Amino acid sequence: MADQAYVYVRNNLSGGIDATRMLPDGSEASTTTISSANREKITLLGPEEWVVVTAPEGVDTKTCVASVKSDVDLDTLHSRTDSNWTIKIVPNELPPDTPTTVNITLGVDEPE
């Protein structure tokens, strides 16, 4: 499987969100705050890392619009609690030197 994944998180919500890269042992590697109408790249350095996205105060992630897309045939495991999304990328057949790209959009997409 790919050794890395590039996860682009777009915030279409009205408040800022935090995207935290989690290490295999469950500890936090880094947290990036993404303001409304912006997008940030989170690099996962191995298949055992994942991203936790925390919603702004007052947003219920169980009912909020969220999409996870990739340009390759890729599965993700994602779960929701009242205040965050957890996104894990399922091992895939990509060569180790081909990074996986995943796009996560929170909130409704702007019409193009």
C-alpha cells in the first residue's frame, strides 16, 4: 500500500475546525486549525496514522454534511461522534511510492 496519504480538508462550515494527525499509538502528532472557507493539507506518514476533525462549537457532526473522495478506488473508515469525525484510510493496492490523495469536505460545497 502507499506509504503516505495526502488528506486535504476543506472547511465549508461557518466556524473554524481542528484537524489532528494521530499516530499509531493514539497520541496526537500535530493539530491544524482550518478557518471557514479554507483548505489545508494533512500528510499521513504511514498506513496506521489517521485524522480526527473537530467541528466548531454547536455543530452536530452526526447531521452535518461531510464527504470523503479520492481519485483512486479507495475505501475509508470514518465515524462520527457529536463533535468530531475520525477518518482512517483502508489499506489499498497502490505501490508504496504512490501517495494516496483523499479530499474531505465539511459542510455544503459551494456551487461552481
